[in-house]
Amino acid sequence: MTTTSDFATEHTINGVEQVRRLVTEIPGPQSQGLLARKANAVSAGVGIGLPTFITKAAGGVLIDADGNSLIDMGSGIAVTTVGNANPEVVAGVQEQAANFTHTCFMVTPYEGYVQVCEALNRLTPGSHDKRSALFNSGAEAVENAVKIARAFTGRQAVVVVEHGYHGRTNLTMGMTAKNMPYKQSFGPFAPEIYRVPISYPFHDGPHGGTEVANWAISKIEKELGATNVAAIVIEPILGEGGFIVPAPGYFKAMADFAQANGIVFVADEIQSGFCRTGSWFASEFEGVVPDMITTAKGIAGGMPLAAVTGRADIMDSVHVGGLGGTYGGNPVACAAALGSIAWMEANNANERAKEIESIMLPRLKDMQINHPTIGDIRGRGAMIAIELVKPGTMEPDADRAAALNKYCHQHGVVTLTAGTYGNVFRFLPSLVMPRHLLEEAMSVLEEAFEATSA
């Protein structure tokens, strides 16, 4: 088994050389041909961030159809946390696929589903009795968390926060804050969803986390009535909203308010969970034990799997047959999850996330000195972001973010933008990213700042 320290200096992973190499322009001719085929076959509504087609990936690189080797700073949006084609994930998938690929757990069950639920019940915060249920995607997990909370409480209202993101289904679009591209023209949305303030330290001025939580709680009490609220759903670190880390006190105050009023407190850990932040779950940084946690993305090393884990009394309050879905907890995806979790436990994944943070933050702070457009640097572990503003102001600079993103893509680094105003750069390297590639990606970003300066 390869250890974390091996990966820190490894130059070949799974037979893939860990190097940035450009042999054509981005996109190259092969990818351009595939893009033309996409235009004729795929809905135009399915967008692409970087128009190059991938044929192989491992460690910290993606190799495209033209042979370009790109540094992957996105991990498929926090999915391939243990690295693309992680050997333990691949081995589990291959063995399970050779045995059987599907039965539907609700028809004839299998052990893998139970094993994943056991692992989730063990790893999520709190020593209380727990239960889990498995689904396919993050949005599906959030929808089911709301269903369960409503069944348990007999209430209907769902409270979410500004800048939050929870998915693209009808209910989760309503829960998501950002309009474009997620909600535009797709309404009407599900009712009984209410939005309250979130602690956003970069924009909150002197107001601390507890003070902002009190504003949110006052809004709930005055406009909704706490006894009407089934669930409060919050990301401990907001993902699509721009990797906003609420100020200390906010998350706990909201959880305490929920507990005092019989409201189910749901931590949406779909992007922040599974060692991404240097802890198994980001809720742990605030010492919060949520009533329920939703997970997906990093849970299964690239295979589609999601889960809701929560207090046994809440999870068991739903009538038999009320939870499920044909593919939920697919056996191959469960095998991938077990491989991913085994790798994380064996390789001290949380320490690797902290190591990535220790490399990235000093580099980004050095860039900030020379480039005042970097208004804020934030995040935890391997979930780091910078917010871009017009120098000397707090005005979002989405144009600069787009220009930086384009430069990085053209020079072989896969980067992602985020934020309600499109002015946030988010970095989600895999935990097997070799140090030299991480440092090189930071150097390309620094070049991008220089090249896009006015």
C-alpha cells in the first residue's frame, strides 16, 4: 500500500508521469473534433469549464486526447479526493463488477450497502446511535434529508442561508441561493423554503459569527416561527458560494438554536466532507454534532454515491418503503466507497490535507502582497479559495477571475471559479497531489496574475 509520504514526492503514480506537459494548444485538434461531436449530440445546456477531453488520469494530472498533461486543481469538483483511479477504489470496483453490478438493494440486498452505512455511522461526528441511507447524488441526499426531517417533526418549513448551494433538482434549486446558471428560467420552485443571513467574514465588517447568527435566528423567530421549522440546512464551509468559512460561533449558534426548538439541524458536507478540510467532516472544527449529515462527492473516489446519516430516532421515523431509489447504494459504487474510505484511514488523509494547506496558503499570501486584487484568502485543508475584488474596493471582480481562469487553462492547470458573484477561485487538489505539482500550479497562477494585470 502506498503511504501519504510516498505521494508527497512521487513522480509516477499508477503508471502516469506526474508532470505538466503541453504538446498542443488547449484545446488540441483531437479535443476540437470531439467538441464538434458534442455540439451535435449533447444538449447545449450542458456546459464545459475547460474544453479538452480526458483519456487518462492519476495522482495530480489529467491527460487529454491530444497527449497534454494538465495539473488537476479541481478533482472533478471535490470528487476524486483520493486521486483519480485510486488503486484501492479500482480494485474494489473491478471485483464487485465481476460479481454483480446491480440487484436494487430494496429488492435483494447485499453486504456492501450495509458496510458503507456502518462506516458512515462510525466516522460522522457524535457517538450516538445512528442510521444511514444511500442515494446517487448530493442533491438527492439533500432532498431526502428534508423528507426525513419533515416526517420526523411533522413540520414543513426549511431554512437555508445566503450564498448556499444544495443542488439542481426542483427542491434543491429552491434551496440554492445563486440564480445563474442554476435557477434561471426553471421555476416555480418548491415552497416552504426560507433564506437567512450567513456569516461571511470578508464582508461582515466588525460583526462576528454569533452576532450574524442572532440576526438569522431573529429572522426565523419573527418571520417563520421556530415551531414551524422542520430543518435548518447549512454547509459548514459553503462550496459553490465561494468557500465561505463562517466566523467562529455562527455554525454552533445555529445548531444550538435548532436543538432548543426541536428543529433538525442538517450539515450539508457534500463538498467539505471526507478529509477534504483536514478533518473527516468540517462540522468538527466548530465542535458541532449535526442531527443529520449529507455526503456525496469524495465518498466514493469518482463513483456516484451519496448518503444521509443521522440520529437513529430521526432516520427511523420514516415509514418502511419511504426511502430508496432504484440505483441508490449501487453495489459497485459501494465497493468504491469502501476502497476510498480504507485509503483515507490507512494514509492519514487529514494530515495530507493539512500539508496541502501549509503549502498553498503561504504562496497565496505572497501573491496577495503584489496583487491587491486578492481581497481574501480562506478555506481549510485542501479546500482553499481566493476572492478577487477591484483593488481598493470590496467590489467583486468577476472579469479578472475569468481572465485568470483562462490563462491557467491555456497553460495546463485545471482551475475552477465559484462564488455568488463569480469572483472566487477555488482550489480542490486531490490528497495524492505531489508537492512539486502543487508548487508548479501556484507558479502558473502567479504568472496568470502578472499576465492579466492592467
